[in-house]
Amino acid sequence: MSQRSDRTLRELAALATEVGPALAPVGYEELLLAIIDTARRLFDAAACSLALLDDDADELVFHVASGAGAPDVVGLRIPAGSGIAGWVVSSGQAIAIDDVSRDPRFAADAAQSTGYVPRSILAMPLETERRLLGCIEVLDRRGGGAPGLDDMELLSVFARQAALAIEGGRVFSDLGQALLAAVAAAAGHNGELRGALERLAADETTPQRDLVELARLFYELGRLGPEERMAATHLVTELLAYARQRRAR
Amino acid sequence: MRPAWSWQFEPDALGPVGATLPAALTREWAFAGATGAGVRVGVVDSGIDAAHPAVRGVAGGVVVERDDGAATGVRFVEGAHEDLFGHGTACAGIIRRAAPQCELYSIRVLGERLTGKGMVFAAGLRWALEHGMQVVNLSLSTAKADYFALFHELADEAYFKNVMLVCAVNNVPGPTYPSQYSSVFSVAARAGDDPLRFAYNPAPPVEFGAPGIEVEVAWRGEATMRVTGNSFAAPHISGIIARILSKHPGLTPFQMKTVLVALADNHPDRAKTGPGRHRPGPGQES
């Protein structure tokens, strides 16, 4: 076996071990944090960050970061067409740059936003066949010198899994929000959840009508039998995680 | 009675075949003395820094922007513009290396806003088809299935107009557009730095491999960058095609693919003579 494929196999094995726990169902923010921590360890990088497009896709929001400059980058919003992350989401192409400081504007952007100017950067879009989600960046990968194609191949496998997990996580997060609205509405209607869900699903002004309808169906499922109830319990756990996280803000 | 289209094949209607290929396709036949002169190459990207010493000027350009007030949803601003990122300049510099005298056109489709980017991207490609580009470099791609039909229509239109679309594939497993269509020249990165060296992949959808790993490229602000990505491999093939077209005008996209396969590093005629001999891949016999 060639040295390269041997190395790739070892990395993929490490990736499989890391990705499983990283992508287990947890709260949405925890999921993003797990993804970024895993990526940082996988590449032994000085820092990693993950930016997602906001709802109208005109801004990239850095949701999580790990490593050097991390506290400063979280919450940062940049126009979706600017900077390295912006180019990656605009073009759909991955890019690795050896020495970021050779473009003074990149260096200034980085310094302004994080106080940390990386030497090398590896950036890749997070995309599924349904939607473009954002971008993942790996800064100053250690040990391997400049980020070449092997790193890009490895990050592409990871980014694909991460994009699918984020897409799934978003559905659960939105579902949690819809359920919370229904619970609140039920409190005002003699505590009857089923009726509240039906009323919300029928109300054309409800923002997440389709999800309320989905919640109503899960509610019905929960009434069917032990297995169905277990599934519903899982959902309520999600709801709880979401509610706790919301309260913590 | 004749079926539709059969009139085209009546002796007085049928035109002669355009360019023809020689019995032996050699690098000498394809490249020697060729400069890309007179060939129009469109770079659909972030703009081109025309003053960069590696670019040495552009012949024209257009900025395509979203415009909610326009009937088509986009507006075209023709004329000089800057490179918003550096990538378009990198592509232009790479194309110049292989085709020093080609006419470069900057078609800027990447801007501050992302909303409607598929529409803007498609409008840029259409501008290229309507303004006589012969080679179009597209170091852009999308995995979104919604765009399949739109870009397929444009890729077919290009093919029938003898316009060579050169597309970088992206890193997402599964199809990306427009690199996925069989009529385009789809390109991924491989090692090396010789601007006229490339490989043909007999197991598509990715058909060609060209330099794109830790390559030194031109960048905005008259800088240079050391970069990796499939998006830097595509312009190598665009430059090679422009160079061949300047010496052999009239070649169709399928003839050009035949020429490229014959000139590829892993073609038996090259592999047995030169350095960089064919190395068996995983699962292949040596």
C-alpha cells in the first residue's frame, strides 16, 4: 500500500471514530461546537471556525470557533461575498492558501475580526444538494506544512458529514421552536396540547405551520404505543434541550 | 416526404466539415508556434486585475449584478472593474501562461450579495455565449439540484455553438453543476507546474487533471499567492485549449477532447517516452 493511501486510511479511521460522537443528536449549538472541535483535533490546527449563512443569505455569521482568536470571531457577521469565507460560499469551491498575509486585505480582515493572522488557511463550503449552508475554515494546520490536496480530501469528507448533520440539526431546532409555541398556546387553552397544535397548524399566520403540523403528527404517534412513545420522548428531550438553551441566553 | 431536419443533409445544403484532425496528434502539431492569438477567453469569476504583470491587460469585461427592478432580475455593467477577491486574476494569469496572446474577458459574477447567485452566474455564462467567447473558464460550481436544468440548457447551447466550457469540479461527493455535464471539460487538480502538462481520466465524470496543488498564482493588488484547489486547475486547461484553437480554429468541443486525450501525459505515446510515466492507481495492474 502506498504511503499516501496508508496515511489517508489512518486519517479516515480517526475521522470515523471522531465523527460518530460528534454528530450524535444534541442541541444545535453543541452540534456545531462538536464539529469544529473535531475538525481542529483532526488537523491539529491552531484554530477552526464555522460560519453559516443567515436566513436571507446575505451575511455569513461565525457561529462557533475553536482555538486562537476564537472568542473574538464568534458572533462576527461579514457580507456573504467578501473575505475568504465569502469567496468559498460564492464559488462553491474549496481553497487552500499558504501565506494569507501576502494579501494585505485578508490579513487586515483577520486581524480586525480575531486579532490573530493565520499563516495558512483551508476553507471549504458546507453544502448539500438541497442548500448551501456556510463554510468551514481550518487555520494553521500543524505538522503537515502547507495544506495540500490530502488535507482538502479529508476535510471534504468531514464537511459533507457536517453539512448533513447541520441540516438535520436545523430541522430539530425549528421543530423544537414550533413545539414550544404550541405548548405556550396550550397553556392559554385549558392546557390541551392536541387542540393547540391543531389550531396552530390551521392558522395561516403561524410562521412554521408545516412544522406545527409535523409536531401534531408526532403527538398522535406518541399516543399509539411504546415504540412510538419512545420516539416522541426523544423529541421532547430535544425540546427540553432547546428550551434550556434558550433560557440560558 | 422528408422527416424534419433531413433537408440539412441535401447535397446543396450540407456544408463542409470545419477543422479536420491529422492521423497523428502530436504536441508539435497542437502547440508549436501557437500563442492563443485572436482567441476570446471569458473568465467567469471575481473580476480580473488587468494591470497585474502576469495578466498584461484584458480585452473587455462585464459586471453581472442582481437587480430586482429589472425584468430579468439582473443588470450588466460593461467596462473595466476590479477583482473583488483575487481568484479571477489568478485564473487570468494561469491562462496567459499557456496562451500569452489570447483575448481575456472578465465576466464578474461574484459580488457582495449571495442572494440569487445561481441566476447571476447563469446570466454571466449567457453573456459569454452571446458575446463570441470561444473558451469560457468556470472555476465555480454548485451542488444544488435546483440548478441542474438551467445550467444543462446553457451547457448544451455552448456545445452547439462550439464554445468550450471548462469547469472546475468541487469537493462535494456527488454531482456539481455545470462540471457534471458530459459536454463540458471538467477539471480537478493534480501535482505539477508545467502549464502544458495534464492528464486524462478514463473513468469520468472528472475528465482532466491539471496543476492545482500548491501552485504560485497572480493575485489582486499585483501580489502572488501559493494556493491549492480544483479552481486553479481549470484555467490550465482553458489556456491549453485557447492555445490549440489559435493554431487550429474551428475545432469542435468533441474534436478538442480527442486532441487533449492524445496529448495527455498518461496517453501511451507520452507515457513510454517522457518523465512522469504512468503510475498504476489503486487496484490497477502495473
